[in-house]
Amino acid sequence: MRDRLVLAFVGLTIAVIGLYGVPRAYFLADLVRDQARSGLTGSAAVLEDLVAERTRGGGEVDEDLLRGGLVAADRVELDRPSGTPIVVGDPATDAEDVTVTRQLADGSTLRLSVTGDSIGASIREALLPLVVLGLALALAAGVLGVLIARRLSRPFQDLAGFSRDLGNGRFDIDVPTYAVPEADAIGTSLRGAATRLDDLVRREREFAANASHQLRTPITALRLNLEDLTLWPETDPAVAVELERGLGELDRLSGSIDQLLDLARGRRIEAQQVVDLVAVVEASAARWSRRLAAESRELVTGQVGRRSRTRVPIGPLEQVLDVLIDNARKHGRGTISVEVRDAGTHLEVVVGDEGTPQLGPEVFRRGVSSGTGGSEGIGLAVAAELAEVCGGHLSLDPASPTTRFVLWIPPRDRTVTRPAVPAS
């Protein structure tokens, strides 16, 4: 903005100088020619009197007499009816010359001329102050334009900084008032947006805290009841094993609630351990295999490459896998595959099914569902956020003929640049 203001200011000044200077230059050029012609006319009148006086006295007109006209002229010519013409001064002629001609009483012709070079030099000398003044005005306009542009752009630069702070989650920004109406209007909008966002985030965090608190109580009560059932003598051993499995799922559910609450509060979930992705995938497959078998669906796992260890928070990673497997179960068809790949610069966990993909990157936005049947379009959005918590990225594989989600994860103890996600 500042550069455009400076260019506009200097450009306007140069345009004004041009509109004034060009006609002024033509005026000065005509004035120089008129002054030269006036000087020649005066010199021609003097020479005419001198020639007439010399002729009446019986003297001879020579070059010495004509040289008196070189004060105002560059060339003096006297053409006599009889005899050789007399020429003094510059003999060269040019179409740009200014010439004054007088007819003498004896029939002679007297011509006084100023060459085009002399006229041009006089014009340049007359235009020099005008050019210097124009350059000085252009330079002054540039300096003044920089100062004005800085003053006018400073409020917008401040507002850009406030916008960055607002985007980074700082809602306590103190936006001042500005003398520029447009900047003040933007500042008013930013203050209002900060207030509304602060209220919205506060309400969401309060809701997350309240929901977490309300969920913990029944989960704890349910866990205690299940523990009591496992201790009853009347409980069948096979039932006790299932109850123990249910207790483990309740513990995972409680941990997921705590992690989602931390994510909602903006806290960073730190990696606690180095994990083997193959082992995590196998554990997730074991949890889902029974339910999928009841629906006549199959889940297979695999590994491509040798590396599979990474340092990530285990809870968010398991939740991402659960969301992707459940999404394939609900909206996909055929066999579900979960594969760990060593891609060189990073590790990948690929979850796919045999359904035809009809999805785009918008599926990771909240409110966009990957299928029908009353889905609210939250699961994949949460999975994408949890993938970011793990230091990775969740995307679709646009080159696959079937639905395939790719979870990108950095390898153990290595910081890598996230690979480009192909446009779908």
C-alpha cells in the first residue's frame, strides 16, 4: 500500500509538472526566437543607416562595416545589384535559422541571420531553470509522498498485526482509534470480532469442561459396577473376561475424554513414548475384528518397509485409527485394510476399503459427512485435528480407485518436512 501511495503521489506531481512544463517550454522557445528576431531587426536598422551614410559620402561598403551587425547576428549578408555579395560571420545556413531582410535604397538586400544552433543553445539555457525546478519538485514530491504514505499506512500495518494476534488466539487485543475513517472502521470491526470470539471460545471451553465432568461420573459408576460383577462368584468366567475387556474400553474412553478436553482447551498433548505403528495397528484391529465379523466384514493389516517406530502420543493415534476404521465400517464396503508403510522421509498408516471414493478435502471440515445415514460430519474433522497433535497430517489418496485415508507421521527422532498433499 505504501509503495502504491508513493507512486500515485509522485506520478500525480509529474503529471502536473508535465501539464505546466510542456506548454511553458514551447512558450519559452517562441520567446527566444522572437527576441532573436527583434535583436536582428534593430541591428538591421542600424546597419542600413551606416550603409546609406557610407554610400552618400562616396565611401565603399566593406566587411569591416558589416561586422558591426554580428553583435546580434551570426551572419550578415549584403547583396548588391552590381558586384560581389559581401558575407561576414558564419557562412553555413540552416532551415532553423532566424533571418531578417531589409531592402536598401540603392537596391541592395541586407540580411542578418542567427543560426539554429545559437537558437537551440539559447532555448536550452532558458529551459534549464524550468527543468531544474521540475526535478526539484519531483524529488520533493517523492520525499513528501514517502512521509505521507508512511503516515497513512501505519494504521493498516497496526491492524494487520492485530489481525495476526487475533488469528493466534489472542482476544485481549487493544485496538486504538485512528484518524483515518477506513482504518477506524476496520479497528471497530476487529474489536467486535475479538469480543465475540472470546465469548464463543469461553462458552465452548466451559461446555467441554462441563461435558467432561458429566461424563466422568457415569463412566466411573459404570466401571465400579463392572468391577463388582467381575468379583461376584456367580459370574461365569467367560463373562468375567468380557467384563475385563469392557473395563479396558472404559479406561480408553476416559482417557479419550481427557485428551479431547485438553485439545479443546488448546493444550498440547506431549508424546510420552516411542511406539511401534505395527503393534498399534494390530491392537486396533483386534478391538474391531469381533464387531466387524458380526457384520460379515473383514479387517486385514500389513506392513511395507522396515521402519515402523515413531514417537507420538499413543491416545490420539489410537483415536485416529478408530475413527478411520469406524468410518470405513459405516460408509465403505468390502474388506477394510490397515497398512503401515515406510515412505522414506516419513511413515504412513493407510486405511482403506473397497468402496468407490466420492470424497474431497472438504470431508475434513466439521459438518461435512463422508456418507449418509444421519452422520454429523465430526469424526473425520476430529481425526484430522488429532493427526496434527501427533505431528502428522491426515489426507485422502486421490490416486486410489477405492477410498483410502493416509495418516502421515514423522519417523522416530527425526524432524521432516511434511510432504505435499496432491490436489484431489
